[in-house]
Amino acid sequence: MFQSLHPNLKIRLGLNFFQKLTQTAIFPFLTIYFVRQFGATETGPLIVLTMIASFITSLYGGLLSDRYGRKRVLFIGEMLRFVCFIGMAIAGSHVMNSAVLLFIFFFLSHLLSSAITPANEAILIDDSRPEQRKYLYTLSYWIMNGSIVIGSLIGGFFFEQYLFSLLVSAAFLSFGCVFFIYLKLEDHYHSVRTKSRKTTRMWTGYKTVIKNRLFLKYLIAGILTLSLELQLTHYLAIHFAETLHAVPFFHFSLDGTKILGLLRAENTILVLLLGLVLMRWTKSISEHALLYTGVTLFSLGFAILPVSNDFSMLVLATACFTFGELLYVPIHQAMLARLIEDHLRSQYLAVNGLRYRGALLIGAISVSAYNVVSPGWMAITYICFGILAIFFYRSILKELDKCQPLELKKAS
């Protein structure tokens, strides 16, 4: 299957690995650096501002990608990211050592990463066939998790003492991405030109996106499922730290923080070990069945976590939601291609970024409700999220199955 993929897709998978690697190795640790330099009170609003600005930039990036093509947006965006990494390296060097300047380049780099993301994701749909997409998204998800593991290890070991070297290395990787985009990437997307370039006309595409009822259902289902995953860094993180103090593990005793770290490591390792294998085992099973089973296992696994204090049960629950994740995520991602219009692909993908931000909002609310909502009620909430997500997915698939697939319409 990999050999049958379009060269653009192979290039995109490689680019995504290195782009995610540099982000994971640097950005999370820079937040710690800014807290030390500016203080937690000042850093918090700065990070929130970065998130809001990044989403707005992704909307512009999606619009520009649909208007002027994927390659142009990716090339210019990655070139500017390269400049930002150089600026960050200079600002973080012993010669200048300016936290303010480092944050400015960090902020700009975050914006540029968000701006090129819709174009990056659109390539997966532009140059793939429907029968390839489940495999393609599984492979993409597997590669992303690998880059996160490697990036986290690199950042964890080298950020404190080798910040300058790390930033210079990121700049070199970014320049390599620029090189490959310019020489190897082919842009097969043909933009739909409009006579007017007025801002009011430019945003017409996003009005169309918001009016797409099936897409909104898909977005809500995505927010519900992703919000479960983000509970590991919100409600569940606090719950483990506050309630698990001396859980026996062979001859050791584990506290909640260590258990959370082990469970997250288990999740990542299982994804890397079973991601591609599980896809082969389930090849003959209906995608509808896989999607519903996956979401069920995913929500059930998370529902067990807040109500169990037994380490072996927590490990089994993590395996449960990981299997569910591997089943439903590729199908969820591939479904998007059937919901969006060709000439607005990047804009749909930009709005789809609300999935992560909506899940973050739910995570923040769960933290605020920690002292009010008991673990038992939170477990019931997780199950309800899974049921609602299945309800929305079933509604979407029911309407899609009534219609002729988009690819067949084009061929007829």
C-alpha cells in the first residue's frame, strides 16, 4: 500500500514528522522557560494569546491555501519558520540571552505552524484515493506519535543545557523541509479564482463551511472524543495526583504522577507497536462497526480511570482506550474527505482546528469542576460523551450512505 501512495503523500508524511519533531522538542519546554523568566502569572495570558492568534492565523492559512495552492503556502510558511528558528537561536544564545525576543519569535513560529497546517492536511486528501485513506491516516497517526516520542526525549534531555544547539538544529531541519518543498513537492490543486479580492468576499467560503450541517455534527463528535483524551492532562491528572499516593507495583510504590506518566507511555508504545498491525487485522471488518466499537472502547477505557485505584485495572483501562483510539481515529479522519467541498478543503480543515480548542475548553472546565464533580459522575460523563459521539457519527454516516460517494459523482 505504501508503494502505491502518491510521491506528494510520502513527502508530506516525512515533512510532518520533522515539523512535529521540532515542535515537540522545543515548544512545550519553552513554556517552562518563559515561566521561569516572566513568572506564571504573566506567562499564562501570553500562552492564551498565542493559542487564540494561532487559530485566527490557521483560518487565513486555509483561505490562502485554497486560493493560491498548497505548495506556495507551505514554501513561504516554512521559509519564515526557518527565519524564526534562527531568530530564536540568536535570542537564546549567551551573546544576547533575551527572553522577550525569544518569545516574539516563538509567537511568530507558532502562528506560522498554524498557518501551514491546513495546507499540509489538504495534501492528504488532494493526492489520495478513497480506498487509501484509512491506511494513510493510520500511517500518519503512527508517524506523528513516533515524532512526539522522539521529540519529547530530545527536548527532555537537551533543553536545559543545550537550548542554543537545539534551536540551531531545529533551524537546519526547517531549512531541509524548505528544500524538499521547493524541489520535490508538486501542487496538483487548481484554485477557483474569483473576480473580487475584497475581504468580505474572501470570507464567503467560511460561511459555507459553517452552514454545512454534517460537518458541524462531525466537528462536535470530534470535540467529544478528543476531550476524553485531553482528560489525561486535566481532570485525571489532578485526580491521580490527589488520590493515588502509594499504589503497590511489584516491590515498588507509585504515586499518582508516576502512574500517569506510565499510563501515557503505555498508550504511546501501544500505538507505535499495534497501529499498523491492527489495521491489517481489521481490514475485512466494516468501517461502521470499527468506528462504533472504537468509540465505545475509547470512552469505556476512560470511564474506568477515575473510579479505579488498582494499578493493573488502570493498565487494562489504558489498553482499552488505546485499542479504541486505534480503531476510530483513522476512520474519523478519513470521513472528513467525504464531508468537504474540493475548492474549500483547506478552509474546512482550518475550521476543523476548533476540535482541539473545543476539547481544551472542556478540559479547562473539568479542572474547574474537580472539587464539585465526583469521580463516579465524571466516569458517567465520559460514557455519555461516547454515546453522543456515536449518535452524531451514526447520523452522519446514515446521510452519507444515502448519497453517492463524492468520488463516483466526479467520475460520472
